Amino acid sequence: MDAKSVEKKWQARWEKSKLNEFDKKDTKKPKYYVLEMFSYPSGAKLHVGHWYNYGPTDSFARFKRMQGYNVFQPMGFDAFGLPAENYAIKTGVHPKDSTEKNIETMEGQLRAMGAMFDWSAEVKTCEENYYKWTQWMFLQLYKHGLAYRKEAPVNWCPSCSTVLANEQVKEGACERCGTQVVRKNLTQWFFKITDYAEELLTGLDDIDWPEKTKAMQRNWIGKSTGCEIEFDCESGDKIRVYTTRCDTVFGVSYVVLAPEHPLARKLATPAQAKAVEEYIDYAAKASEIDRLSTAREKTGVFTGSYCVNPVNGKRIPVYLADYVLASYGTGAVMAVPAHDERDFAFATKYGLPIVKTIEKKGGETELPFCEDGIVVGSIEFDGLFGEEARDAIAAHIAKLGKGGKKVNYRLRDWLVSRQRYWGAPIPVVHCPQCGAVPVPEEELPVRLPYDVEFKPDGKSPLAKHEKFMHTVCPNCGVEALRDPDTLDTFVCSSWYYLRYADPKNESAPFGRDSVDKMLPVDTYVGGAEHACMHLLYARFFTKALRDMGYLDFDEPFRRLVHQGVILGPDGNRMSKSHGNVVSPDEYVEKYGSDAFRLYLMFGFSYTEGGPWNDDGIKAIAKFMDRVEKTVLRAHACTGGKKEYGAEEKALDYARNFAVSRVTRDLEAFSFNTAIARIMEFLNALSKYDALPEKNVPLFRAAAKDLLLLLAPCAPHFCEELWEQTGGKGSVFEQSYPKEDPEKLVLDEKEYAVQVNSKIVCRAMLPANAANEEIEKCALALPEVQDRIGNQTVKKCVVVPGRLVNLIVG
RNA sequence: GCGGACGUGGCGAAAUUGGCAGACGCGUUGGACUUAGAAUCCAAUGGGCAACCUUGCAAGUUCAAAUCUUGUCGUCCGCACCA
């Protein structure tokens, strides 16, 4: 079969008959929403990774369709982003132009894959009719108190005068010019994802996601239960610290603030002011990477101030140290050198006291001792252990009015401001009188102007665009400036699965009817690298929109599957710099898209991936060839016998076994085993085909099932064979074969017969006999008799249909 | 450092979730058909002459462990001093 012409033929026919489109009018069939993570339109062609994500998942979608679902499988482009802008800086090609060109190329390639994407629902996030609604989302979050502004540090390259993404900082230096990157504070917009921390955590229990992804999100959210404690300073200021180990509070020998802490400068005594200032400077200069490195030596500075430990009245010094992070907890820590490794290292270096207040249960206590133990030197709490001690001490602190139990999350609010051009403009006007004022909804979109200067020179590109910037305050009408920043592209991708349901809607981001009918996503497939960011943000959006009354489900993605990564042949991640990029094109050219897809499905464990090698691809072409021959021979077969004997029974068994296993395996994204089962079935058919006399109706029916089983995995190929063998309509309008359980019942099954857990022989034994009878049959076997001799059977374990184990002695 | 995973023939991988390790393929070897090769078909193929040995290594639980537990080595991923 000539793959190329067959592919073209069927792609054209599918398009014409709208076979791939979701039927919104169909009210009988249950809907099924299959979603693959949409692509970033890069300049490079579709790579093996795209194929690996989309090809097998498309087979899953087609399988669902044949099972009788009204399947929705859309595709689109995550089109805003940094690479297009960097490319513009480098080459002068406008991001809009390069992006549109790339999208066009990729659309062509995606169509050539022959996936059943519903192109009528295509979404491109950089288009006005999309980003208008991204801006609308911002306004709704703002309206509901979920968007706010505060100062936050950015990576700043003093030489390029520009903000850098973490990704652009290489070992503390700007990747473009090598200058040391510093941290600089800017006022930026945040989404209050932390309001949903608890629900984002508990919601994980009810969704069908890989456990490891759930574990990662749980870790990322990082719930901990501890205690907040207030330390009064001699200056009158109060320092609140957060600790998970309040059972060690009697051992506090100093308090540490993050260098960015609001009290850091205030607590510096005149004698220490210079040193404190220098230290704050030093910490700000250190790049994020340096700052967070474990290898970094603990440093800090004494503020000169003292505070009081509320539980024992001890006077203790206040330090600054950059091992304490402003972004976690309260940005301040009580240091207990005896029971914390970091505090221990710091105290040792600066000669601070180390006071033991916890002892190991039944053993020598070696400091620092960081596990739970028995409290000592802590007045009435002595003798308590671990959690018990923490409860008691927290209650005591609460009674003193100095804090108490507190739940804390590691999750931080989501910073969405980007000092970039190629993104959705933040729909806010800054008025000299009213402050930050949201743009009224009816004025959306705030259009992204085309004629801008991208060259980095210390300002957001939009800030230099006079016409864009100057406007009037929607509130009071005085002259005002627009927000010059754009939204993080993760904002665009946090709701695209909703827009797919109603992509042309002009008056709303999506119609309630459409969303109610089509969502949530039933199966979402994409890379594991999005475990913490995209997948968490999308869940947050869904929950926030639900609370605003726009949706009535809690989770956007009912089931999640991660495809593995196809590495280069050398075992490294495919990249230009490694020079190990494998292009799908030459394989598709040579073997056809079905064969390439089939190979990807068969040669790897889908969720594992692995290094590329093409050893098996020829075998797939051979397999397809055999399928073609067998199906055509069966179709042409005439005459034959009418009997239904042992051979027929064996063929029927193989057929039903394949149907049952392939169905189960496709459901589970276990594509390699599904195809293995189809191969076995083909082998059984070939064997039957070799018989001189055949039961033709059975042979034909079996060959038809083979074709139907394979259809989702090799769509063009099977569609063509379906037509050639007289099939009406599309093969994808057929029902997927269902097994006949009766044909899977066997009279006898092969048992492994063991004596003292060692295998002695294999024997065909009655399939539905009672355990006692199996034992009897096994005992009667000569091999068993030989092995047992005159020993007695003490115990017998029977695993029905599989194994019998006689314990003798 | 913390968290998560993974480790099975020469290779890609399976294993009904504790029940015959190596399904299905690749490769290799032998054979058939060919003037010859390609293609195709058939057979063998974890190791060892054997008893037996084999799921990174070492223990443990069990009638039974690739699967569970502990330790250990190695690889990968995520997070990065989380108080």
C-alpha cells in the first residue's frame, strides 16, 4: 500500500465529512474530552516529542470514539512567550510575524499526522479574540480580591538594563552578556493562589492522576502545622517567627531575620548600622542561585538589638542571615542551635550559645539532634515527647498571648507581571489620583501594539510606546498611564481548555451551555515537567471561576497521563547543542505516518519513554504488510467447510483474548502491549490461514476484528483496508469489537506444579475444578510422585488456573 | 541536603499487582525458496556440558518476591537552607 497517497486521500475525506469534529448537536452519545497539552509554536519543525505526545493519544481518542463516545479532541497554540521576543531582539523579525508563520507550518505538520483534531475549535493565545478574555480573567480575579500588587524582586542585568527570567540566568550571570545579575524590587501583580492552598491540596485525593504528580503538588503546596511565636524587642518592635519545633523554644539562643525583612534596618543599632547595610547589600547582590545553594557558607550580621524569649524571659540577640528566606513563613526564625543543623553551623561560626533542650529516647544525644525526643530544661514541660510537647508548649504560648498553633504553606502567590512585549497586556490604568484602576470590561481588549522597540534598555518595551501608554483614567477621566507589563504566559494556558469548548464566542470567554456539556477534560496528556506550575495554575483558575459562578465543577482534568521523554540515541535529552536530534520527517517519508506512530507506540513504554533507536521500525512495516495480506486474503476467501472444530475454537479464543486485552491496554495507555496482543492475534490468523480447509465466515469475521482492533493505531491504513474489503462509511463509525466471554472459557488450563515451591512440571488440569481435586490431580502426576517419594503432604496451595504448590516433608 | 521514581537477556520491553520471569518484537544462528542477493517463510535463541544459576548488590517477611520491608550501590527527575 502506498502510504503517502492513502494518507492524503483519507485526510481529505475526513476533513470533508467533518469526521473529526465534535458533534455538539448529538445528545445521545456520552461526551469524551481528550486533551493534549497545546504546543508552543517554535521555529523548528514538529519533533519526535510532539509525535510521541499526540500520535498515541490520538489513537486513544479514536478508540474512545469507536467505543461509542462523542469525542472532542482539539488542538491549538500557546503562542505568547519569551523565545519569539528573543528571536526578535536577535534578528529583528517581529514576534507576531514569526509566530504566525510558525503556527502555519506546524498546523500543516499536525494535519499530516492524521490525528482527529477538531480544527474548528482551534485556539491561538496571541490572537485578540483570545487574549481579550485572558485580560477578562485578570479583571474577574481582581474584582474578587484575587489579584493584588506588591513589591517583589526580579533578576536584573545592569549591563543589558533588563529583567531576566530565571532561565536566562546562568550561574549567577546574564546569559547574554555575562554580567553579574542582581536582584531588584519592582511593584508587580500577583494572583492569590494561596487562598486556595488547602483546596488545591485536598482536591488531589479525588482525581485520577499519577501518584508521583500528586506527591509533587503536595510537596509544592507544602502544608505544615507549626507555631507562631512573638518575640518582643527592646525597641518595642515585635518579631513574629514561625517554627515547626516549638518544643525546642527553651533552647533559643538568638533570632534571625531575612535580610529583606521590614525590621532589618530598623533594628540596626547605630554601631551596627554600617555592617547591617553592607550585609543587606551583599545578600541582594548574591544571585538567587548562589543564595539558595547548600554549598554556600552560612553568613550573617548582628543587628545590635536584643529581644526577649517569651517563655523564659531570656535576653537574646537578633541577627540577619540570608539562610532565612523572606518568602517563607514570617521571614524570621528562632534559632535553636542544639536542634537544627543550620542554626548549629551558624552558632558555631559566630560563637553563640548552644543549649540542649531535647534528649534522645534511650540513647546518647549528639548535637545537633534534630529528631523528636524528650524535652529537658523546659520547666513544667520536661519529660514530654515530640507532638505531645509541641501541643503543650503551643497552648502555653497562646495563653501568654504570644502566638500559638499555625498552619503554614510553602506555596507562594503567583507573580504574573512580566516586563515583556510578547504577551497579553495587563488591563490596568495607573491614575495619579485613583491609583491602579482596572480597565472596564467593555473596553477590552487592551490591544498589544505592533510597532514597538524590543531592544532592551531598562524599560518594558510597552513603556516606550507613547500611544499605548497614554490614556485617561476610566474612573475620573484625568490623563493616566497604562500598566506597561504583560501577563505571564501561564495565565493564557490556565484556561485554554475552557475556550476550546466555545472558541468563537464574542460576548464571553465561553458559554455556560458549552462548558457544562463538554467539560471537564476526561483525559489530559502531557509532560511531567508541568506537574507544579501549569497543572496547579489551571486547577486554581477552575476553582476561582467556580466560586465566581462561571463553572460548576471543581477540577479541570479528571484523569492525567504523562508521556515519557524520547531521548536522543545517546541517552541525552534531544537538543541542538547535543547534536542528537532525531527528525520524524525522514521516517514518515519512508514508512508513512501510521507506521511511525505505530512504532512509537510499540517500541517504548508510553509513560517511560527512553533513548531513540529505530531497530524495530522495519518490523512494524512488515507487520502492517502481513495485516494487509491477511485481511485481503480473508476477504477473497470462498467455499471452505462449515464445521466448528478445535482449530476454529482456537482462533476464536485468540480473537476474543486479543479483543479483551487490547481494550484493557488501550484504556490504560499501555500501547506497547496492546499492539503485542494484536500481533499475537495476527499470528493466530496466519496459522489458521495456512489450513487447507477453513470456516470462511469465522475467518472473515476474525480478520474484520483484526482490522477494527488496529484501526485507532493505524488510522489511514485501516480506513483504506476497510474500504477495499467493502466496508461502508468510515471504519471509525464502526463499534470497537467486544469480547464474547464464552469464547474465553477453556476446559483445561496449564498449571505450574510445584513441590516445596520448586517447579516440577506443567500439567493441563480441569479449569473449574475445586482445589481438592486439583491437589489430587497434581499428586497423581508421575513427576510429582518421583519428587515426593514417601513424604507426606503437609499443605497445598492452589492458585486457580495458574499454579499448585505441594508442601511436603 | 530533601522528596519522587527507576535498575529485568546482546537490544526495546512484558509479567493478570505476591503466583510458571523474559509475552510481543529487534538482533543473532540454522534451514527452505532463489543463479545470486533483497524480500518472504520455517525453526532455535537468558546463562551453564550438567546438577543448577538468573530481575544492580546484601539481608528479611512468605508455601511463594522482579513485585512487600530494611540496608547498600548506581541512574534519572523535581525542589532547593521551608524554620
